[in-house]
Amino acid sequence: MNTLRKIIEIDEALCNGCGECASACAEGAIQIIDGKARLIKEQYCDGLGACLGECPTGALKVIEREAEEFDEEAVKEHLEAQADNKPKAAATMACGCPSAQIESFGPPPTRQAHREPATQTSYASALSHWPVQIRLVPPTAPFLNGAHLLVAADCTPVAYPHFHRDFLEGKVVLVGCPKFDDAQAYIQRFADIFKTAHVKDVTVVVMEVPCCQGLPVIVKKGMELAGKSIPMEQITISRRGEVLERERLVA
């Protein structure tokens, strides 16, 4: 039944698909679809506008119009369905996909073991485990316990030429895309990790582009959901592969 009430309105022309509004919406009413924020169901939106302050482009506003009534029970079912579906999707991969098999590697070979000429610069991989995708790593993975966690937007290793040497060495890495992946599922995944593993600190590496800025928001919301306060640093990389900024987000 429709009623005159307050509800969110999204200006598609202004939306850059960063996903921060989706992360801020506790009811899961907003999702990123085809690179734009969408209100997926009117009954999921309470019209309170918690998402407004997270939008960097001003694409969101609260208006008053006829819409479906806010349905708290429907929201509960929607959130439960989201929580149920994601782990099941990951679990189905474990039977046959090598990307879902948990592995810890030994220490990388020393540079001397390569016996390169003195004029050649080469570095061994600093990756210590598998898998690396956020959606595939269970909170109980043994390599997460006591880890120095590196959360990287998946474009950063391509843009930054010394990613392993400068960022990955000595850390456990989780990789994902805040624009195209499911932000709500990632918030829950990080919350479960922070509850289960004794993570020592977190470094988040993102690109300078606006859509990347949702990743530290996702990690922080995961901490809040877990009731944890963990030292956190954000590193921003330019499209030309330079470090633009290092910022402490959590003391």
C-alpha cells in the first residue's frame, strides 16, 4: 500500500558508483547496479537519510512522495537473505575451485637465491597465503590470526610497481573491489574476521578514483559491527602509480 512519506531519491547523473551510500544503509535498501546506486525496494527505505552524509557527489536527497510503506519485517528478511546467500555461494566453490582452498606458504626465497647479476633488480613474491579475494577467505582462516592485515582495492597491485616490496611483505592481504562487489556482504565478512581473528592492525590501499573510497568505509563499518577498534592506515595511490597520501584513520 502506498502512502505519502519521506524516501530517498538518487540522481543518477551525479552518482559515481562509489558505494558509500550502500555501505551506510543499514537496511540494505541501496545497491550498486551497473555502476550506479539504486533503491532496490521502496519498502526497505526508512526515509531517515543515514546515507546522505556518505555521498561525495551530493547525488542523494530525501524527498516526500507517494511510496510503499516502510516494512521493518521485510527489511529483516532481506538482510537475513543477504547474510545467508553469500556464505553459501562461497561454500559451493570449495568442492572444486582451487581458489577456495586455504593455503599458507613458507617464507619467500631470499633475493640471493636467484643469483641475479648485480645490475638486475628483482624481488620474490611476498604473498604468504591463498586465497586472497575477500569473498573467498573465511574468518577462521589460520593465517588471519594475529595478522597485520592489508586490504587492497584490486587495481592497486597493477598501478603500483613495488606493491609486494612496499606493502605486502609481512602482511596478510585481502583483495576486492568496493564498486562492483557486494559492500554489505564485505562489511559482514570483515566484522566476522575482526570478531574471530586477533588482527593487530589494518592497512587499506586504494586508488585515487572516487569509487575506491568506499573500501576504507567498509572496513571501518566492519570494525564497528564487531565492536573493535584496531589501528588503521589508508594509503592512496595515483593512476600513475605514485603514493599520494598516507592517513591514520583509527588511533
